[in-house]
Amino acid sequence: MIGKWSTAVGRAVRGQSAPVTYGLIVLCCLIFVIGPASGLNPAYGTGDELLVAQRAYFRRWGVVPSDLFGGGPREALTPATALFIHGSWLHLLGNMLFFYVFGLMTEERMGHVEFALFYLGCGYLALLGYAAANAGSQQSLVGASGAISAVLGAFLYLFPKARVTSLFPFLFFLPLRFPAWVVLPFWFALQWLAAGRSDSGPGVAYLAHLVGFSLGFVYAWARYGRRTAAAPSPGALPGPPAPQPGQVDRE
């Protein structure tokens, strides 16, 4: 059993068994680079002109809760389009690191088509849940963290014994290895505490993290039941950094 999992993990890390994960990472990076948030596209100008373009861009493609439930078909699509929009370089790189670490093996276990539908469906519902809880907000919500949090939730159920290397600020950023059943519930608890302290202003949409993670875990439990309790080989997996606040609500 360990030998089979080692082979599967090796194929996933080399990209042979995770085309959806790598494809989504490339797509998110490409969309960010050509958009106004990267600051690299001269078509959006500089200074105040660039800031105006960024706000318009986030409002067009992101989720605006106050518009979502009273709008038409275009607004109903924004929880899907917002998954591919990021507010800053740090926002993008943090999300993609999360996705790279936990997406490869999850896609390997689920299969490509199921994983793609799982990612998009849970991401849409996570943003929808956040918008429903903040229906009067006019802040634009962008980012893939709702979908990626769902991947984390599924990973916890599918690979609870996988070793994850994490950096803890209160331990002077020493890299320590813990099983996923320790690291991911700890991450979930941090999101829960942060969600209770957050206000309606711009920042990180912690509630979308909680909704996505819960959806991912419940889906994996319902879909795979008791059939998957095997862990991969105990090689260290790099842990993701803590999320940082940005100009718009982001996940």
C-alpha cells in the first residue's frame, strides 16, 4: 500500500497526474499578470488612473454581495469569475502555494474531472455563503481561497496522516513537521477566530475559508466514506503561509 501511494505522490509532484491543479495555477497567474492588479500592464495606466482601473476590475469580475442577490445572470456568474481574480502579488502567491501543496495529491485521489468540478463547485458555494452572510456589503470579493480551502478540507479527510512542514511565527519560524490532522484543524481554528474578530471593511474573507473547508471535508467524507484511510509516504510537504490583508475582500 505504501509503495502504491509513493508512486502516486511522485507522479502528482511531477505533474503527470495533476493537470487540473497545474492548469488552474497557470491560468490564475496569467489572468493576474495581464490584469490591473499586477501593475505590469501599461494599458491600465499608473497612479490614480491605475487605482480606478483596479476598483472597476474587481467590481466587474468579483462578487459584490449587495449586487449579487438583486442582479441578473451576470451577477450570478461572479462567484465563478472571482475564483480567478486576485488582489495583489502576495494574495496570488499565497493562494497558489496553498493550492500546489494540497491540490496535487487531492487531484490524484479524486481524478481530473471530479477534482475540477469539486474545485469550481465548492469555490462557488464558498463565495455564495460569504455573500449571503454579508448581503449588504458593497466590497468586491475576489480570490480562490474558498475553493482552495475546500481542497484543504478534502485533503484532511483523504490524507490525515500525511506529514506537513509548517512555519510557526511564535516558534521563531522553525520548520516543524506535523500530520495533516494536526496542522489543518489548527489552521481552521485560526480562521474561525479571525472570522469572529473581522469587521465589514476590506480584508480577508475568513468566512469563505470556513465554508469552503467544511464543504470539502463533508464532500470527501460523503464521497469516499471509510474507503480511504491510507496515508502517503511520510515525506515532508511544505506548509502554506498565513494569509495577508489586502485592498479588497479576498479569500
